Amino acid sequence: MSKIRFFIFCSIIFCGLSISANAADFTVSVDKNVVTSGDSLDLSISYSGSSKGEPDISALKDDFDIVSSGTSFNTTIINGQTASSKTWNYGLFPKKNGTLTIPSIEFAGEVSNEIKVKVVNSSEQIDAGETPPYFIKTEVDNNNPYVQQNILYKVKIYDAVGLEGPDPVIADSNDFISRLTGQATMKKESVNGKLYRVITYKYIVAPQRSGKLTLPQVVFNGQAQIPTNRRNMPSNQDMFNDMFKSFSMNMNSFATFQTKRVRITGDNININVKAVPSEVTGDIWMPADDATLAEAWNPNQGFKQGEPITRTIALKVTGLADTQLPNIDIGNTNGLKQYPEPYKTSNDLVDDKVVSVKQFNIVYIPEVSGSVTIPAVNINWWNLKEDKLETVSLPSHQIEIIANGSTNTSSVSPQSNNTQDQANKVASSSNSTPEASQPAPLSNAKNDSKLLKDGEAPVVSIPYSNIIYIAIAFVGGCLIMYIILSHKLKNQQSDTSSFEQINKAQSAKELRDAILAWGKNYWSSNPPLNEKIIAQRLSSKHLEIELDKLSGAIYGGNSSLNTKDLSKIKDLIKSAFKQHKKKQKKAKENLPPLYPYN
């Protein structure tokens, strides 16, 4: 009788195990509940049982960016019973700080619980004594600048795991103009007892309107090498390790690494931008640390009717970029024809300050003889050190124009013998404005031209040196045009060659690889890490959506798409690239105004 009872008891237990093995199990979990701002987290959805379709995660898009997806399958056999499970894995980037909620997810009649995720600033973690694997610190040298005043924006990336990727970028903003200056620097620094590699980038940022503004956010998109050790082992493996303890201890001490996409953002910085002072009138507004204005004249030559003389004027400003410098108004002079040449500009970074120069030449040709006054040149600027309005000036010049054929000399002071050296001094002067130089006098040269007989036409002679200069200029111009055209043709051929690989792609993976190869070739100086960045650089949201579907097909285990889908993506990227080139060309033709201010 006891044997019969024991048999019945075992049968019940066995049936219970069989039912448990076949029952559906639905779980939703994340790899961490506290996330640093800009870091990602992994969401796993597992279901064991028979069902078709995929869980609906559209509600996640309110608070998270879904940057990756994948699927895995698992099959087990227990006491002859087969059980299968499927797991969906998603990479999520929080869109904001604070406590976020992963809502309940429904699948096959099952409903998961909500999951709370706390997103914190890296500065909060540092202040709490924690040591995140990577973070960004940002700082500015001035929280209360004037509108259009240049401020230094430092971005420091702290890295303890080996980040890889392009330079960080500043988000687009209509309120600021920003530019990266110089090369990044690197050093080591200890934070809360942990050693970091610190990479520092320097940006010059100029606010374009007054009021309370938030500096555009800095974002680093790249990859990190995250260590994953093997300390958590299944129970049957632990039994094996008990037999070989010394070996298992050594094996557990090893660590492997996995590549993880990261997007790190800096903390927001608020500034209060002052409006243009009421003392400033007119269209010129130059908030700067220093400004100088200088000139030089063509040497060994005074003013003679009909003969040209060249004047070089240079404006040098510390604290503004060359694009922020105004044009120089030299006025008009009766009796002189004026032919200004195009401006030449340059920028340099000295002690974290932009030093810019705007220089141009004016060719004067006297039309009449006698006394002529060339007007003074005045440019107003705002001295940031003294916080007041100042003016840099060139004095007026009283000159005597000698009639053609006269042997008298002009009454202006002498000039240096080297025009090029003077021009270089003008462009390089920084601490003080040199005294304005005067036009050089004509030398007491004899008039060696022979008298012409009545009715005889004058013979115009060109010096051999001028002919040589003209020939050299012509050959140089031809060479420059050849280089430019060759470079343009090479780029066009390179783009066409890469598109050929895209056209040849027959599968989703081949197409994805061809698009990445094209992107790395086109942006060789800053190659994109993935196809989504390519779509963003081409400013095509439609292409971004299609490429996201392409990635989902590859990583989701289904690498085959129909020919129509592949052709659609090929056409989209060609069209987006064509529009991208048109926008670049239009941007060059229609430059924005240099000096808008509020």
C-alpha cells in the first residue's frame, strides 16, 4: 500500500514539473536603474511559450531614444519536455534627466510591471564621491558677456574605459555662433581616487542676442570598451569548479570587454547676455580686448598725375573672429581714383584669445595736379577691459600731386625702402598703433623721355621685369586652376565609385556596409560611426527612418529584404546627397549677415 502511495506522489510531482515547464513566462528588466546623463541602458524582454509577433515598445519613445535592437532564442529539453524562449534586447538613451518610467509592456496576454529609472548628472555622482566610467565637464570664462562678444567654452571629457569616436559637437542654435579652435589636449587627472584620461576641447562661442540664454549642449557620440567579467556562473559550473578550485579562481579573475555605444552630454550652462550699450551708434559693434589700425604706403614714390600708388590698411583685433570685423571705410577723395582690392583675413589663437586681422590694399591714381586731402579713417570699438567706447584712427593726409611732366617733387615725408616689410609690420602689430606713415616723395629724377615730333605717336614701353612678373602670374594661375579642377574631378570620381558599390549591394548587410564605406570616404576627416549619423549629416529624416529599418532587419536576425526595399534606400541616399550638395553650394553663395545684433 505504501508503495502505491509513493508512486502516486511521484506522479503528481512529475506532472507539476511538466506543467511548470510548459507555462508561459514573461519578464521585462533593465541592466541598471540609475543612469548617468547621456549614458545608455539595456532593456530585455523575455517570453517563454508559443506566440507570434513582437512586443509593442512604441510608448518608450516618449522618454527614450531606441538606438539598437536584437533578438535571441533559447531552447531547453527537461525530462523529454521541450521549452523555448525568445528575448528582445534594446539599447535605450534617456532623453532627459530625472526619474523616468518604462511603462507596462503587453505581449501574448501578459503584462509587465512599470520600471523606474533615475537619470542623474555626472556632477551629482562626482559630488557624491562616485566614479562614473566617463563624463563631461563644461566651463566658460565669462557668464555675463555682451551680445556678439566671444567667450571661451571649454569641454573636458573624462575617460576611464577607452572611449573612441569623433570630436564632440555643439548642438545647433540660432542664439549662438560657435567654432572649435586649435587641437585637443590630453592629460591625466585623479577624481575621487580614480585615474582618468582628460581630453580638453576649446570652442569660441558668440551669443547673437541679449538676455538669459543657455549655452548649446555639447554631445559626444562614440563607443566605449566596457569590461565584463565571468564571476557569475551557473550552478552546474560551480559544481565543476569545486573539483578544480585553483583553476576556477584563475579563470574568474579574467575579464573580457564588449563595445558599447555611448552618448555623453555636458551639464547646461546659463549665461546673462548684455545688450549693446547706448553709447554705441551706427552699424559697427566691436566688443574686443584690443584693437589697432595701421597703414603703409608704396615706397620711393610720391603722387604724380596719372601714376598709381598703393596704400595698405590693416585692422587687428584681439577677441573677435575675422568674420566679425567690419569693412574699412576710407571715404572718397576728389581728384583721386580709388581701386580697393579684396580683403585678406586671418585668425590666430593667442593665450586662449582669438586674434584676427583684416587687411586690404587701395590703389590711388591722381587725376589732377595740386593739393588734395585724403580723409581720416575712424573705427569705433568697445574696450572690454575698460568697459567703454574707444576709437582707432588713421590721420588725414595733405598731399601735393605733381603735374605729369613736372620735375618738382611732392612735399610729403620720406618712406621706408621696403613695402613688403611694412605691410608685414602692419599685419603683425598688436600692442600699440604705429604712427601713420606718409606717402613717399618723388625722387629728383630727370625727364629722359625724348620730345616727340608733330604728329608722331608716343611709344609705350613695358619694363622687362613687368613682363616676367606677368608671365609668372599667368603660369601660376594656370597651375592653380589645374590643381583645383583635378581635385574637384577626383572628388566626383570618388563619390561615383562609392555609389557604384551601393548600387551593387544585393542584401541588407551588403547595402549597410556599402553606405558606411561611402560615408567614411566622403567625410574622411571625420568618418561617421554608423548609418544613422550619415542620414543626420545629409539632413534626411526619411533616410534616417529607412536606415533604421535596415539596421533592425540585420540585427533582428532577418538580413533579407526584398529588392524593392533595397532600391528605395539606394534612391533615398542618392537624392539626399544631391540635396546636400545643393545646400552647400547655396550656403556659399548666400552668406549670412556679418553683424546682426539685438
